[in-house]
Amino acid sequence: MHRILITNDDGITADGLIRLAAAAKEFGEVFVVAPDSQRSAASHSISLHSHIDIYPHDFPVSGVRAFSCSGTPADCVRVGCLSIMPEKPDTVLSGINYGYNVASDLQYSATAGAAFEAAFQGCRAIAFSEDAVPCHETADRYLREILAELLTLPPLAGQIRNVNFPGCPLSECRGILRDRAVSPGMFYRDTYRQIAELEHGGVRLTVNGQYNEDAEEGSDFRAVCDRYVSVGTVNNIGYPVL
């Protein structure tokens, strides 16, 4: 019986979080500690100079104890592991994120950041993401199968398992590709464009991203572009190798 903590960066009412908790409940005792609102792109940031508010949350999956948190996803993991759960979890699941977390986007991802915090706490850490589309057929088909597989693997110091589901109908999914390397590429090649001039010589900018699918064979990026489920291991940059 696993002790499982679940968080995300889309907020405690997010559909992906609810679906993940419902699946994880089949494998053990589940607690949810998730942000009270959207926290995407917060990476691994934590709250050091402000307080964190925690409230019980009426969660729609029976048997799951849930709490909303005013902090970041990494705060949620720390609070869950160190304060809320009666015993430290053996597994932390982060997601299911609305939008892929592959390639260089991983460095900004609070879904991945929360999972890395779990790894630092000595827990098995798994991040889940899917394409930002309404179709969840592939994720719902493979989620329990992948959980059953990854929950048997030992925790990895400073490393996480990272799973991405393509947003295609199940009939178009080509299966699972494991051991995917992290691509150095990116879905959106960003520039900034000026949208206004401000007083005192200031300017207002907004991100202008150009969609791209140029991805290396064998990578997480290539897998989801080709409509495979991508499973891989991600190392935290700077973590000491012993």
C-alpha cells in the first residue's frame, strides 16, 4: 500500500489533478496538497519571505484528503511531506498538467519543479502532463498502466520520471516510448514584441511564440509530436553525482 501525495500547478480544481487522484487511489492512500490557483511556470520556487495558508478542500474523489495551499507547487510538496501527512509519502505525483512538459520547457515547469522537490525529500517522484486539448482519451487509457509500472521502481536521488500523453484520440496513439531523452529544443521559439509605449521612455512587451516541431529522434519532444506516450527520466541540473 503506497502513501501518495499529489500536487499540480494548474490549481486544486483542475481536471487533470482530479483524474490523477482517482487513478492513484487504486494504488494506496492519497493526500492532495495543491495550489489554490494557477501557478504555471513557477519552476522550483518556494516561499521564504511570506507565510503559507493551508485550508481543507472538499475534493470530488471520495477517500482522498485534500488541502489548498497559497504557495507554489514546490511549497505544496514540502508542506505535504513535512507537515500535513502523518507519515512522509513514499511517492509524490505531480499533474496531470494541462500542456506538455518536454524539452527545454522543463526548466520553467512547476509540474517538474514540484516533482524535483519530492525527489529532494527522498520520495519517488513522477510528473504527468498532456497536450493542452480537450481530448483525454490517451491519458485516461494509459495512466493506470504507467502508474502500476512506475510505482514499482525505486526513488532516484535528484531525478524524476516524466510522462507526457499526446492529445490525440486513442485510435491515433501509437503506443508508449520509454527511456526518452530530454530534447534541448522547444515547442515555441519565443521573441518579444512591443505592444505599447509607456511614460518616461518605457515600453510594454509581450511574448510572441512561433510553433515548432523540429525534434530529435529518441527525444521526449519527438515522441509526443509523433503521437506516442513519452516516458523518461530527468536529471536536475547541478545535482551532485556521487
